[in-house]
Amino acid sequence: MAPSKEASARSLPPGQATAVVTFVLGWDRQALLWVNAHHHRVLDAILLAVSFVGEMGGLWIVVGLALLAIGRPRYRRTAAMLLVTMIVVDRMIAAPLGHWVYRERPYLVIEGIRQVGHRWAGSSFPSGHAHSVWVATIILSKQWRRLRTPLIVFSVLTCYARPYLGMHYPLDVIVGAALGIGGGFAALGVERLWRRVKEESR
């Protein structure tokens, strides 16, 4: 069956699609170069520290395990949701995506990129720092509303730190943040559904 006129209108010709991809990747590279070139010793110290505590989701794993060990029952539920969501987003979504769209770290392929901190050599896309920090921000700020602003500020700093330190392109961070935000809200949605089913079954 031939495609409808409506479907044909929605699809981009190959030349236009290539032009869009070229434009996005060009913007991505230029944004990286700008962020990476505008550095300062104070920013170095702040962003390196922010990035360090987020290595492999370390800070959020510690927070989750601590809440599981000493928290009240509702805090333990939040901790379990945080840890499970981080694993699902990282292992079931981000890792396959990084394998499918493999991208070398910018400091390995762009001459003159300033790299600071721990050197990862795996796929740059998407940013693990970005998705883990946003999963934590969405889930923890739901439980502790007063932490919402500090968590958002910390998340933004984490995302800015990755291209600043030469470890990710801005697009890696944007996609990672989108995965984290989406995963966090999906987890909250599942929790609400579970509570509703539990209440209706009483």
C-alpha cells in the first residue's frame, strides 16, 4: 500500500534529514567548545567537586542505602524507588542507547579540549551523570519539597560540569537529563498507581 499524502508530508526527505542532523551536531560541537573554553579556577573547583560526587551515581546510591537502613517506612519506599529507577534507566535504557549510538568522548577526538577529573573512555552518549542526578532530583524532591531548589541547582551544575570538564557533549547531557526526568516521573506515576490499587483493594 502506498503511503498517504499526510504520512509523506510528515516525513523529511533524506537530504533535509541529513541537513538537520548536521546542524544539530554542528551546534553541539560549537556549544561544547564555548563551554569548555570559558573556565575559571573557582568554577574548576566547584564543578570538579560536583562531578566527582556524582561518579557512577555514587552519591545517590549512598543516600538510597542510608535511607533503606535507617529511614522510616515511607522513606525506605522512596529509597527503593530511587535505587530501582536508577538501575532501570542506567542498565535498561541508557546502556543499550550508548551501545547503539556509540560516541567517543570529546577529549579523545577534538584537539585542544581541556579535560579535568576522572577519565572515562566508554560511550559519551548519553551522560550517566545527567540521568542519575535528575532521577534523584525528581524522586527526592517529591518526598522532601524543601530540597527541590537545591537539588535542581545541583543537577544543573552537574550537567554543565560534564562539557566544562571535557567529558561530554551538550547533547549527551540533554538526552541524559531527559532520560532521568522521564524515568523519575514514570517512577512516581507507578507509585501513585500502586497506592491507588492498594487503597481500592482494602
